[in-house]
Amino acid sequence: MNILLLGSGGREHALALKMRESSLLSKLYIAPGNAGTISVGTNLDIDINNFNIIKENCLKLNIEMIVVGPEAPLVNGIHDFIKEDNELKHIGVVGPKKLGATLEGSKDFSKIFMEKHNIPTAKYKSFTKENLQEGYKFLETLSPPFVLKADGLAAGKGVLILDKLSNAKEELKDMLCNSKFGEASTTVVIEEFLKGIELSVFVLTDGTNYKILPSAKDYKRIGEGDTGLNTGGMGAISPVPFADKDFLDKVEERVIKPTINGFKKDNIDYKGFIFIGLMNMNGDPFVIEYNVRMGDPETEVVIPRLKSDLVDLFLGVVNGDLDKKELIISDEIATTIMAVSGGYPEAYDKNIVITGLENITGSTVYHAGTKQVNGEVLTNGGRVLSVTSMGNSIEETLEKSYKNLGEINYKGKYYRKDIGQDLIKNNI
Ligand code: AMP
Ligand code: GLY
């Protein structure tokens, strides 16, 4: 089978490598891909939000399945586009249709969905500039810190957590009246602050049957000790030591089952990954957010632990018989450390030569913001590459990844040296 994988991050390199292990895969195309995916398949230099170009390539390359990595094409309706086109509708798509993708595309929509299906989440209300004064009043009923969320996609920057009521009111006004996050903050969700430990759980579903993938914890801030600006993620660990069986059973009963049943009740045709961001509050799960794709860098620790055939699981997703497929997960621990460009998540340089990749032993390097030019690997983004290691303890895996990160060189290389230390020190 010929597969087209959309995306260009570490997530896509990890998905591509795992799919490459399958005997069901013939040709793999990655659009646009990166310097890492070149050795796994064929990169296509196309805009993944231009569906007509995708159509042309699907017909030309005899594509039978599309796996969608990032959220944007899903929110823009790639799955609907494929199914509504007579020449393309035979192609299986891993990733929800536009309505399902709204769970990530609109925080207000996802809160309404959770409320309707009794899925535990923070109490909330949504506001527009027409009812700004009511927003102020609602803020006055809450205790600090105050959580303000732009309703739409804001490149991971649309959530503000503020200690002071006066600041929260100012920011609410800025979001609603001055378009602080552009269109995305036309509506703002204000919600109760949840205090606990965060983790993510990943589910693969065909809309009826589901498989629960390993849990993971990521490290979002740029600075050590979880300080500084938010990033796409600076490292990840799977499994999450504090997500024991009792907790994960609660996640399945209280969150996963009502989510899948909710899809049925609301006629949401959902085939693909669900990324559930959770807060563990004294042993009880609360949903912080849904994403309609895998996380990055969470994929770089979840997918390497998969022993089953990923392409076969994807066939289960598109054909609706995921219950017939087997999910086997390695007991080993996986950790990944993300190396970024100096300056990220603010301005940074690109096109810097990366050397030393050939010296890696005992770890896997997943390329993210890289490109290959005349045989050289150059930086091409803020998050450059992540180094994943597997083993029997967090310490052992970190040691391998940090040793290998020392072998890789490029000007401005930065990575956090404290990934996993909170789990090791606090024994959680
Ligand atoms: P989101 O984009 O919804 O994942 O929010 C970004 C981050 O803000 C989350 O990963 C949490 O760390 C934090 N956050 C979001 N909502 C809440 C909440 N209700 N209580 C506490 N922290 C939150
Ligand atoms: N690492 C968080 C995300 O992929 O959204």
C-alpha cells in the first residue's frame, strides 16, 4: 500500500519510521517532510493545506491512505475533502473530519462537548466582546490564578494564566476587543484553575472501537525547572510513572468511553488519534484539552514503544475493525530530549549546519526542523531534532540521550538538562 504522511516534525519522522517496519507498506511519501524522513520515504515539497495539490499527488502516486500529522489540515477539512471527491473517496484517512477536528479548533466547542457528555473538566464560561462586562463579573466569582483561553487555534500561545484579577480583566479586554490573538480570540473561554500534575493520554479510534496508547508527560517551558516561555515541547517521557492502573482505569471510564460515545451521539465521524491533555487532581482525571492528532514530542516516546504493526492499526482505523487488531506495547521506558535553535521560542536563525549525526549510538534521532541541502543537514526550524532512548529506568535512558546530544553540533544548540528530574527527585 502507498501512504502519504502529512507533516514535517519529529512526530512525522517517528510515525514514518514505525510505518516503515510494516510489510504492508509499499511506497511512503512525506509532505513536506524533513532531512530525517528522506531516508524513510520520498519527501514531497508541497503545501499540505492546498488540497488540490494533494489531490494531484494522490492520483499521480496512487495513494491509498493518508495519515495526517498536524491539526491544521484536519481543521481545514482534508478528510471531508477526500471523501467528497469521487476520484479520491476510496482513500482511507487517519485523522478526523472537520467537525471532529473542532474539538481542537475551538475550545468553546470542546467545553460544550465535555459538559454535554459529562466528561470531567474545569468549570467555565465563554465570552465575546458583546458581553465583556459579564466576563469581568465571572472573573470576580473565581479565585486566582485565572485561566483565559482564546477559543481558536493560536499556535499553542492562546492560554494565559494570571495571578491578579486586574491583569486578568485587562487581558480579557485585550483578547476580545483588540484581537490579541487575532480571530482566535473573538471568543474567550474563562475557566477554573485546576491544580494537580499534568499528563497526556493518547487514543487511536475508528469511531467505535478504540485502543489506548501509552501515556506521556511533556516539558513545555523553554527553561529548566519549568521556567520561561511556553514551547511546543522540550522533551517527553513515557510511560508516566504516576499514571497507575487505578488512575488509567478512571481515565478510560470517565473520559475515553464518554468521549467515543459522545462522537456517536453527536454524529461526529472520528477516525484517528485523540490526544487528551489531563490534570491528575488527587487521583482523579480532569480534561484540560483535546487535540485531534498525536503530540510532538510525545510521539517520539509513545510510538517507539509500539511493537504492533502501525500500518495494520491504521487499516483498522480506516476500515472500522480496529477491535480485530492487536496492540502490543513495550514495557521499556522511553525518554526524548528536544534540541532547539538558540533564541527559540522567539526569533532564531535557520540554515545552520548540523554535524555529528553519524556518531549516534544506542538512541534514535528524530528530525524536526531540519532540511537536507547538497548532502548537508541544516537547521530549518525552532525545534531541530529530538533524541529518544529506551531502557529500564528513566536515568538510564536520559544518560544515553544526553551522551548522544553531546555528539551533535550546530551553532546555537540548546536543550534542557533537567528532563525527567522532577519524576526522579520526587519519586512520582
Ligand atoms: P491548553 O492549550 O489548553 O493545553 O493549555 C496550555 C497549558 O495551560 C496546559 O498544558 C496547562 O499547563 C495550562 N492549563 C490550561 N488550562 C488549565 C486549567 N484549567 N487549570 C490549570 N492549568 C491549565
Ligand atoms: N507537545 C504538545 C503538543 O503537541 O501539542
